[in-house]
Amino acid sequence: MRLFTLLRLLPFILLELTFLCCSRTNASQETTTVLRYLESISGNRILSGQQENSRDPNAEWNNIANLTGGKHPGTYILDFGWNISDNARRAMVQAAIDKWQNQKVLIGFSWHTCPPTFSNDDCSWQDINQGRPSSLIDRVLTPGTQEYKNWMARIDRVAKSLQQLQAARVPVLFRPFHEMNGNWFWWGNQPRFNKLWAQLYDRLVNYNKLNNLLWVWSPNALNYGPWPESYYPGDNYVDILGQDVYPEYGHQFSQKSYNWLLQKAHGRPIAICENGTLPDINVIMQDQPKYVYFNTWIGFEGNGQNGKISQFFNNRRTINAGSSRLPRF
């Protein structure tokens, strides 16, 4: 009789534990549910993904349908980007809300952002895609400097978009400062990177009161250079771990890097946060089944791999938009 009673209470006990485990961010119920959902599919299923064009937020969505016989991705991931007008950003956020409400897909945002030497988002790709001296990060982390003021204002502008998503009860897979173990972005290869990540976390979560973010930490492919131990901000600041893998650039979906991510994750979900050419899904689901989603970058879906895209989206273990296996709210 006692065992029967315990079994009946088990779902409620697990629910309480769920909220206890996520109390550090005061996470919304929907955000917590998405995290638990990702944990539940790890090892069994994988969500399909395709990075969307932030300036034309249905372009890739429609292109994938053409390549896969009508399938749409199970995740909808955009980028806050740079040099994007206010109208374009509002359209992008509204598209994400519509996809969440009507297609029941998971929503994500990356952030290729201008260096804090700019007071606005009006910079070029070349400004973002170049390494900067550590003295820049020192100034960004020092209250009162112009770089600090620029950066706080920039974060607060993005927070307004994230607050729109929060008001619509949309959880966000938020992936800032990706590929931080490389030297091509202004935030990359920085000795005080972890302080930069913590500063962003504090400004969004504590100052702007956002509770709909799942923080995604995504270094460049782990077979490329040393293991990025020194760029890991800590378990209290990360919900999902992943890596960006481009076989076109010599990267590999290596077992060694997969195992390292699993060890570092301590049971949290792991993902392929950006990819070029996809691996064979049958190999991934057999040898590296804990990945919970992939995200082919813009333009790579048609990079001579139409067959692989279709194979991935049409595999029985892939979760696409409209699937009954997506979480319901």
C-alpha cells in the first residue's frame, strides 16, 4: 500500500524537484518544462534545426520544406545580429512568437553583436569577426567606461526583445558569445571571458528580470584546438552545452569531443549548436545519441547535402515541427 501511494505521488514529487533545481534563475514554468523535455529526449530522439535568416524570417523555414518533402524544423533559431532595423527586429520576434504558438517548435536566438566600442548596432561583419585585445574586455567590465555604458545599453535593447518573448510565455534557447575558444570574434580567446558571460547573465536575469532563458554554451568544434576548460563560466550560468561543427573547415563529429561534452554537462542536455554538412543520422543516433538538437547554418542546407538533409528530417527518431512528440503547454 505504501509503495502504491508513493508511485501515485511520484509525478508531483518530480515536479517539485524540477522547480527546485531551476530556482537559481526563477525560471518560468514553460522554460523549466522545455529543459526537462530536452533531458527526456536525450539518448532517444533529436530535434531537427535550421538557422533562420533574421532579415527574412521564413526563408529557411520554407527552403527546408522544399528539400525534405514538406518537413519543417523542430527548432526555430534566429540571431539578434547587427545592423538590423527596429522594424526587422520586431518582425523577427513576432515570427518567433507565431512559430511557438502555432507550430509548437522550440525557439532559439544567437547573438552576433557589435563590439562595445560602438554605441549602437551599426557595424559591419568585419568589425565583429576580428579578435580584440584583452584591454577591451577590461573596459567593458569596468563601470563608468564608455565601453561599459555602450554594452549595458546594448544588452538592455536586446532585453526588450526578450521581454516581448517572455510576455508571450516563449522560452528561449539563448546562445551568446559562441565559439569563444577561437580568436575571430571580439569576445573570443579572452582571459576574462567568464566574467563577461557572468556580467551578461546578471544584466539580463537580475537587472532585466528575464526568466525565460535557457543559456546555451557553444565553443568551436572541440577537436579544433585545446579543450575550452578556461572559457567555461560554471554550472550556475549554463543550461545546455554544445559545439559548432563544420566538416568543411576540418572539424569532426568526434567521439572524444562528444564524451568531453557529456562529462562537462553533468546530466544536462548537449547539442550541435551550429553545423555545416550533417553527419549520418544513423551513426549519430548509434554512437552519439545524447545530442538533443542540431542546427544547420544558413546556406549549408543546400551545400551539396540535399540527401543528408532529407535523410535527417525523415528519420523516425527526428522530431520536426508538428510532431506529437514536441512538448505541449
